[in-house]
Amino acid sequence: MKIRSDQLAGHLAARLLPAYLISGDEPLLVGEAADAIREKARREGYAEREVFFVERTFDWNSLRAAGQSLSLFATRRILEVKMPSGKAGVDGAKALVELIEHPPPDTLLLVITDQLDRDTLKSAWVGAMEERAAWVQIWPVKIGELPRWIAARMARLGLKADAAAAQLLAERVEGNLLAANQEIEKLVLLNPGGTIDASAVAHAVANSARYDIFQLSEAALDGDAARALRILAGLKSEGTEAPLVLWALAKELRSLWQGQMRAQTGEAASHPPAWTRPSPALAQAQRRAASLPLDQLLRDCATIDRMIKGQAAGDPWDALARMTTTLAGKVLVPVRRSSVAEVAGS
């Protein structure tokens, strides 16, 4: 069966299955799910824990042997398999299926992986987990859901935060749940059983946001100019090179421009554009692409490139800010024009 992370506590209150798979790319949530299963197991007498780290040269016979051997102290035990890639291979898949379909007595199998790719999702051992055991899928907390997630976690710890406080903390730790949890725990210690507002958060919380160029593109494509500019400022302060930021934005602009060209020639109907991806942000940009000055933005890319190289006057970061807000749908004063062919045609 599949279990959402927010359903795990209720599931464990009712029963403990002989095998669990936890998959996901959020270390905090994956770790908490694993801790919840281990704690439930300890309460039911699983006193031993044997951990296996699966690497390229891992010998799956060691896991088989552990499953077939008796506990040294005649107690229940946990066999924990940490397999970041989720790729067990032929021998590993067989070993896991054997343990899932024929669980050893007094033994709990716990497999922990990163987010599984498409091929691994089709593997026999994952299918066996879903059919005969429990599979806890951990999904990242989306940006729009982060303030609510923060407020709910504070409430569980006895701290009430107003909407502005939760929003500010979300901005300070954007994309970093480990930092968010650390800051929440600090706020609970500073304000036990109380209520906090945005002012208290601003004084107590460090800026632990982590940004990357793909978050910048996503925010701009999604039309969120304020968030895009915040990310751009963060990238600059973290020492990200301007050419890398320009590359990320130019890549998305080329994709949108080429898609428009295909649509105008009717090619899109028979040959779906290569830039189509299952991204809500990209879909949002596609819907308003006709209203964006894509040719101007592509010319701006060439001008900003020359600014970075010292061949044109102006601050490239200011120009990148103008480009970002324009891509987000907020048209500002354009950068000097140049030739679109050298950018869109490359």
C-alpha cells in the first residue's frame, strides 16, 4: 500500500507491517518517517537494528544471510537497507522480493531511498512493497504550501504564528526544510507556549534560504516577479556568476521563442515542441508567451553578455533584474537592443 507522510502516524498507531519503503529527496521528512517507524518497532520489542549501506559493490548475500539467521539475543530486529539510488540490480531485486514476500519471523525490513526514477518504479521489488507491505512516498513541500507547513509544525510544538510570521519564515528558509525546522525549534525555545508575529521572526531567524538558477527560472516563468527578484538577489549575494544566471534565463527564452515559431508555422500540431515539460511554471509561461516581448528579451541577452565581458556599459545584475521582471510579466525599461539571430538561433 502507498502511504502519504501525513498518514504514517495514523497507520503506525493501528499496526506495524513487516516491511516498509521510504522514498524521497527531503532529508528532514525522510528521516522523521524512518524515526517514526523505528520508534513504533522499539515499542513492540524490536531491540536490534542492523544497517546495510548499498553501494556498487554491495553483496546482497549478506542481507540474505541476515534474514535467514537468528537474532543473537532472541529478540526482534530491524534490517535497515539504505540505498540512495534505489537501483538494486537483478540480484538485489531478488533478495528484496524474497524478504518482502517471505518475511523472516520477528524481523522488520526498512528500505530507505532517494526519489525513485521511472525505471525503478517499475521494478519487481517496488511492486512487491506496494502490494504486500507499505511504501511511504515523501514529496517536496511546494513553495506555496511552505507557510502553511511551517504554521502547522509550529502549532504541533505549541507555538502559534500569524500568517505574516509564517510567510516571513518561509521566505527566510525557502527550499530548506532542515533550516526551517531548526529555526522553528529555536522560536519555540524563545517563545514557549506563546504567539509570535513577523517582527519576532525577523529578529530571531537567520536568512537560511538556498537558491539555485533553476528556482530563478521557475519563479520568472510562473509570473512571480517578487520571488524571482528575491532569488536573483540571493544568487548574487551567494557569489553565483552572472554568466550562469544569464544562461539559465536565456535557455528558457530560447525555448519559448522556438515554441512560438513552431506554433506559427503549424509544426506544433504534428511535432510537439521539445521544450514542453510537465512543469506548472512552464505551462503558465506558455499561456502568456504571446504577450511577452521574447525577441526583445533575446536581444537583451546578447547585450547583457557584452556587459559581463566589459564590452558594453551597464551593470549586468541590474539588467538581469529587468529581464527577470519582464519575463515574469512586469515590463520595465528594456536594455539596449541587439541582434536576435545570434541568440535565438544558437
